[in-house]
Amino acid sequence: MTRQEAIQHQIDEIMDTFDFEEVHSWMVHSNWTWGNMDGQARVPDVYEIRQSARERLKQAAATGYSCTGGFTAVLVEDEDEDGPWLKLDLHFGLMTINDGTSYKK
């Protein structure tokens, strides 16, 4: 697996398993709004929440870190006896999911 394939694998796994419905419910319950959405501050829908999360993950993959709207994404890379590996983390409020994936240089 190449580095880019490992990144895409991580993004796909997170997007498939992160509980975006729960994020939306929490945002509704706490009245957490995002500004400048259609010209007004409002709670985003699940689709918009997913879009923002994916953008955070892509930006973290490119720069190492991305944070906005309650989401924080971080890329960690290292190397061990099996070779290089990477891990993308996505965090919103109290929810975090993470895992590592090995890849070949």
C-alpha cells in the first residue's frame, strides 16, 4: 500500500465508522451553530457535518493538522521495524476514532 492509499484507507474508515448522526444530535441539543451557512448561523445538517469532517481529514493529511467547527483532525506518521505507518485521528467534542495503517514507501 502506498502512502496515498494508506491515507485514503484511513479517511474511508473514519467516514464509514464515525457517528455523524450523534454529532448532529449533540449539536442540536447544545444549539451549536456554524456561522455563514446560507447567510445565517444555524446547526448544520448531517451532510454538511460529513463534508466538513472529510475536508478536515484531507487537510490534515496534507499539512498534519486541521481544526474548525468543532472538528480536529491530526495526521501522525512514524516508522517501526515493519516500515512506515500513519494514523489519521478525527475528533469532535468528546468523540474520537483512530487507528493506524502500514504502507510501503
